[in-house]
Amino acid sequence: MARLSAPAPTSAATGDAGQYPATPDGRYFVVCGRLWRLSNPVLGSAERTRLVDRLMTARRAIAAAKGSGDTLAARGARAEVDRTKRALGERGPAWWDDGAPDYNRHMARNTPYAEWFAALGSHASSSTSNDTRRS
């Protein structure tokens, strides 16, 4: 199975979908037709900033380790990215408590968000044109 990775760091990492459409319930943003979980909105601004800084540091550590061929350091940095994304609420158990399922990394067209996504129109079709993976 191909490993999926989240889009490059953007304002989405801070809970603001920025250039990407966010679902009406504020749980996901969409890139290339795929849903990506937003950060937990309950996190305070200072905590979110601290975690995003930690995430970016870990991502830079991955790049540095890959550049130097240090697989052990890369593994450790990837683990830090995972821990931080879990703390942000972007991975792990869903941060909402209404019992709704988590559709993180699902194609929007295959979820209850399909109608909303289709209504985005030309943005929706252009954002899916580069996605060749099947859900």
C-alpha cells in the first residue's frame, strides 16, 4: 500500500485551511480531492503555535537526516512528526466527540462530503485531476 503523506506545511497546519477548501463542519480541508483532518480547534493559540513550531522542526530534521543518509535520525524525526500531529489532533483519535466517523485521507467523493465537494464546481474538478490514487 502506498504511504500517504499530508500536503506540504501551510496555514492548514494551524487549523486554517487557507488556500484549500474546508468542509462546512471544520473537520477537514481538501487537497486533490482528498480529505485531510484539521487541527483540533480547542487548542489554544499559544499551544497550537508551539506544536506547529515543533512539527516544522521535526520536518526539517527529516530533510537533514535524509540529506546526510542518517536513517536512524530520520526515523526518530518521523516519530516526532507523528507525535506532534497526534498532539495537534491531525492523527490518532478524532478530536470531535459526536460519534461521527473519521474520514481523514479518504477521497471526498466517497464520503458524506461528496455533495458538498461536487458543489465546489471547477475548483473541485481541477483539484482532483492530479490524484491518480483510488480510495
